[in-house]
Amino acid sequence: MHCWSYFLLCFVRIALTLLPQTGYIHPDEYFQSTEILAGRVFKLETYTPWEFNTTLPIRSMFLPLLTIGGPYSLMQLAKDWWSLDVLQPYLLVTIPRIVMTALSFLSDMFIYKICVNNNTRPWSTLKIWASSHVTLVFLSRTFSNSLELVLFSALLYFVSASMKLTDRYIRREIELEDQYKKAANAVERVNIVKMQRKIPLHKYNHSFWIGALFALGVFNRPTFMLYALVPMFFWMQRGMFLRKVGLNDFHDRMSSLLPTFIVMAIVIVASDTLFYRGWTLMTVGEVVMTPLNFIAYNMDQSNLARHGLHPWYLHSAVNIPMLFNVLGLGGLYLVSRALVVVVISPWTSKPNLFDFNGLLIFSFAVPLATLSLTPHQEPRFLLPLLVPLVLLLGPFLLRRQGLSAKALRSFWYAGNVVCVLFFGFFHQGGIYETQHWLHRHIHHERARGTHTHLLYFHTYMPPMSLLALPHRASIVNHINGTRYQRGRTVFFEDLGSSSQMDELRQRCVRLVADAQSKYQNTKLMTEIFVVFPATLSFQMDRLLMPLPTLRWKHAHKSYPHLSMEDPPDFGDLCAKNSTSALTDIQCNSFLPWLTKKCNLMALVVYQLQFPHR
């Protein structure tokens, strides 16, 4: 039954990717991959964040080039060869997400193999894995953290497989040594020696893959070192507690990782240098080392303060329960229990912490502890922790019986459904639909020769690649053979969430003055759109009252859109009605109240109407 439930959840994962999900989790899902590569491959007008400056870039583009740049290049070939209109918002968003979803199924495969190798229940584990909103939503997004999770699951598989093989072969060696000592004659000893020679070499099991994964992970996100610390230590020390492996073996295993790590690092450094500097600077030796730049940037407290400083307990108290639900709470309980047992139990009866369960517990605890020491903490930094949590607690969650177990399972499924709806569709969900509408308006409905100004107020920064605007530096070949540089006709400004209404009014007044001046000199028309959450509609309607020549025209409205910076007020269903005689509580009718709140969960586009003369 768990098997069929898992396959159904796989279908749900694919369907959610193809819909597509309109939710906008964090700007990094666009501005650390798709925006950069859409600008490069399709020659589109995009915004390049500071992380990708050519002087000291802190983001490696090796994996994004493979996972997103490849499909984008194929789309460009289809556009060039068959004149297909591939620059549609749906394709620009969905194609990279399809690739990320396909990569997420690699984690499914590694989790299945880990379960089979360690005699745990694979289908119940995979069912819990596939029902997590992290799997259904986050792993389909183009986060570097999603790639980090896939690499971490692969690393755990290769390490756990090596531990299993080493444990089996070493126990076999010990058994044969005991038989050799008890052998009655030379013939038995010769046979035992022959069996000893048949034991495969297991000292460097999977060193090639582990070294390559470590290089890929570190260049993808240097925080991967924190995730890889425990698995790699377990891989290097395996067999030591059976007294068949010494410190020399530990050092030899560490050294065996260097060849593939160095080769892979050279390839990635060359790729990044070529991407950021080009052939000219690459040949003179100015290489780009993004992990070093990343670490240097994050070591400066003032840099982290720009992104927000958080208390050390935020990950454990808020982000772990939000991301992993009851699994996260169970993981925290297991870590605390393991610490108590290790501290209070006698030395002779301390538990074995270097088995498979120990690997999973430490792979959860150590990254969580080290990441909690950094002052800037975001939930997505913890995405890879889902893998050890699912392997530790997934079968337990489905195997347990009783009322409390049913309550835990109900909480797990209900919580993940809510998070899928919130992160997958509601959170900043109107931005994708609004960009889709603006794309259609600019390319198909706008009058020829019109300039367009877009102001985004109290929203996440929108991905401009979805508008498919050709880069202003691109050269156009006219049908008569002449070549000219394309002029810019669409301008956008992200006013952010901290801007005030007065700032928006002043900006609108300046744009109107510029538009009127431009019309007087060139006869070019200008249209101005303001994009904002519907919860600000009342303030927006009052914004232009002091300016009688300006007025708003409702242009578009996208549902659903929930901005946590400007959420609807859900606390006004019931209110106190105070009179001189008594104070009572009056409640509004629920359905009209709910309809009003739903109407506020939208992203609105207003067009500014003004005289050009």
C-alpha cells in the first residue's frame, strides 16, 4: 500500500511542477540562476544581482549551467532553427523546474538504496519523503539549496554503502583469522588463506564519487562542507572500532579523495573563470574562486547585517518545525536523548554512535548546530536535513499504532498540505500571473512606439526575464539589410517593501512630468503601471486625491497573492461595540467577511491616467 501511495505522490509532484506553481518563495529562486542564464542565453533584459559581479563573484555557475543553461540553450536552438516562440513565461519558469524535479527523483533513488542496504522499510520511508512539502515545492525550485540536498543524499548513500561493505568484510576477516588460529592442519590453513584473499579490497570504496560530490557541493554552496563533515568522517573512520583500521588507514582514505576533488575543482574553476572573465583574462591566470569569495563575504558581520541578523535559536525553534513538521521535532528529541545517554551512561555501556543510526543523527545535529552559529538564518539553508530525518523517523511515523500515532500522522499530512498551498501558490503568488499578463500586454496589446514604465510596490522583486524583453545592447538585422541597436521601451523599478506612499506619489509625479516632456519633444506616448498588493488598495485610491489631473485605472488583478509584509487583517471578524451602557462583541457574517478577505489576497495592477499635453 505504501508503494502505491508513493507513486501517487510522485504523480502529484510532477503535476504541481507542470501547473505551474505560482508561489514565489524567495527571490533567490530566480536571481541566482534563471535570471542570469536567461539574460546570457536569450539576450534578454534582466537584473543581475551583486553576487554575480565579475570582480569578486561568490556564486559558482557550473551546476546552473548544466541544469538550466543546457535546457535554455536547447530552447534557443528551437527558436533559431524552427522559429518557435519559446520565450513564453510558462516555458521560462517550467522548463528549469522540470529539470529540478527530475533531479529530486535522484534523491528518491538514493533514499531507496540506503533503506535496502540497511534493512529499513523503503516504501514507508519514501512515502513520508514524497509527502513532505519540501519535496513537493522546494525541490522543484531553482535554489542552490535544492541541489545541495540532492548532493547530500548521494553522499549519504555512498558513505552508508561503504560502511555496510566494510563492516561485512572486516567481520569476515576477523572470523577467518579466528578459524586460522584454530585450524588443525596445514591444509585447513591454506584454504582459509585462499578465502582471505577472495575478500574484496574495501579500503577506498566509492572514494571517486565522494571526492567528486564534495567538490560539486562546496562550489555549489560552501555550506556543503558543514553537511559533508559527518558523512566524510564516518567514511574515513569506518572499521576503526573493530580494530582492523588504524590512523594510517584514516589518513590514506583522506588522501584518496584528493585526486577527484582536485580534478573536479579545476574543471569548475575553469568554467567559472570563463563565465565571469572570458577567454582573455582566463589565459593570463586571473581565475575565479567563488567559494573563497563566498566565505570572505560572509565572514564580515556588516555584510550579513544587510540581509538580516537572527538569534541563534531561530533554526531550531522556528525553521525546523516549519520545514519538517513532526519529523523536525522528532529529530530534535533524538539528538537531545542521544546527548543525555552519552553523558550519563557508564563508559563501558555507552551506545555505539558510529553505526548507521549514529551517522544519521550526527548528520542532522552537526549541520544544524553549526548553521545556528551563523547570524543570518533562512529556512531553505536547512533543506538537506530532510534526508537524515526521513531515514531516521519515516518508517517509525507510519509503523506506530494508537491514537497518538494517528494524531502525529494527521498533523504531518495536514501541515504539509497547508505548506504546499502557502509556499506553492499563495505566498507572493500574484507575481508570476502579473508578469504573464504584462508579457502579453507588452508584446501583443501595447500600441506601437509606446514606452512603458513598471513600478513594483511592496512586492518581491519580479523576474524580468518573464517579460522576454530583448537586451538593449542586442543588434537587430532589418529586412532591408541594415543593422541597428534596439532601443529600450520598457523601464521597471522595484520600490521594495520599505517604501512609503509619499515616495510612490513623488515617483509617479516625476514619471508623469518626464512622460509629458517626452511627448512634447518626440510625440512618443508613455504608459505607467503600478503593481501592488490588494491590501493597499484603500491607500492607493487616496494617493492621488491631491492631484486632480491624475487618476487610476484598474488594469489587472491576479489571484492568489499573500504578502506577509502586507497581509489582510483577519482579526476583525468580531469586534467590541462600546456604548455608555454596556460593551458587547459583534461578529460580522462569516461568508461576506471571508469573501472580502479573499478579494484582498490578490496582486493589483493600476494604470496611471494622465494628460500627455
